[in-house]
Amino acid sequence: METSGQPTLCIPIVLLALVNLAILGARLWPWQNAMNLPGNGTTGLDPAVSLAAYAGLGFWIGNMRTSASKKALFSASMMGILAGVLLVGLVLIASRQAAEDTVAPDKLQIALLVCATLVLGAAGWRTAKAGNTMGFSVVCTIWATMVSCLMAVTVILGQLYFRAAPAESADPWKQYQGLAIGTPAMQDLVHSLNAVTGFLLLGPIVGCIAGTIFASFGNPKSA
């Protein structure tokens, strides 16, 4: 089987997932108190499990051996970084709106989301156009989606970690009983964790759909 030194960005992607997992763990410390979050702690567990899965999946997908596969994954990584820049912009705008108590997404947010989806779809199209199968084209789109979503999640968790508000009581965790009740710090925590879970779980689904649609126009060759 032909091999190549072509990078796939496997190690950086796995490390980024693990760094995000470490930041999440530090923010939720002490971990036993995280079980007081909504859903019997699933609000905190879901992003943690998802990040661990990203690390494992990133290592598995990125460990391709053929030159053509590595080249396709590297190209998809670059597309993922571009889409990630757009998602980071989306996160920053959403953060600014949250600070200004503006809830409804503006046209710029929607445009950034649509453009990011188109870039991810283009990753599948490029892979198929290069002569790869439909299935591998979708895998490359998911790979690009993982890159972009991890970039967005890094910003969310970074903001959450550095703006952690001082405790408003001796045990602020127990004050949180639901989305409408609790300290502002706890509400901010839950909102951020839900956003992280949304990117990590919904992102690959959107990427898979976009990749399938775009790859169908790339005239992929049969394996």
C-alpha cells in the first residue's frame, strides 16, 4: 500500500479536542457538583463525552495510509479551518449580542452560518472531484466539520473559562434548579455548555448532509 508524508492535521485536531476537554473539566471542577446541572448532569457530561469521541474519531480518521487519502484529508482540513473562522465569527457576534441582551440572530450570523455550511459542502465536492468515492467524500466533509466545530468550541469554552464569575453564595451549584432559575453565572454556564454540545453533535450531521449533496455533483469515481 502506498504511503506518503502528506500531513492530515490528525495530531493538532486530536490535541485541540483534548485541550477543550481539559478546559471543560477545569471549568466544571469540582466534578461531582456538575451533577446538579440540568438533566442530572447531562448538560456537562454531553460535551465531555462528545469531545472525547472527537479525539478518538480524529485519530481514527486521520490515520489514513494512502497518499491520495492523506491529500484529501489535508485539503478538507484547510476547508475546515476556513469554515471554522466563519463559525468563530458567529460565536463572537453571538457573545456580543448576549452581552447586549439581544436574543434574535441577525442577518450577519445567518450569513456566516450559511457560508460555513457551503464551505464544508465544498470540501466534499473537491474530494469527489478528485476521483474519490461518495463515501470517502462524505468522510472528508465530516473531517472538515470536526475542525471547524472544534475551533468554535474552543472560543466558547475559552470565553466561559475566563469570564467565570465569582460565586454568589457558598454553594452556587445548588441554586441552579432550571433554565429560568439560578444565578446569572450558572445560567451563562448552562447556555455555553448547550452551545458546545450543539456544535459538536449537530455540526457533523449538517456536514454529512452538505457533503452528500455537494459530492453528488463532483462525479466521484467508483472505488
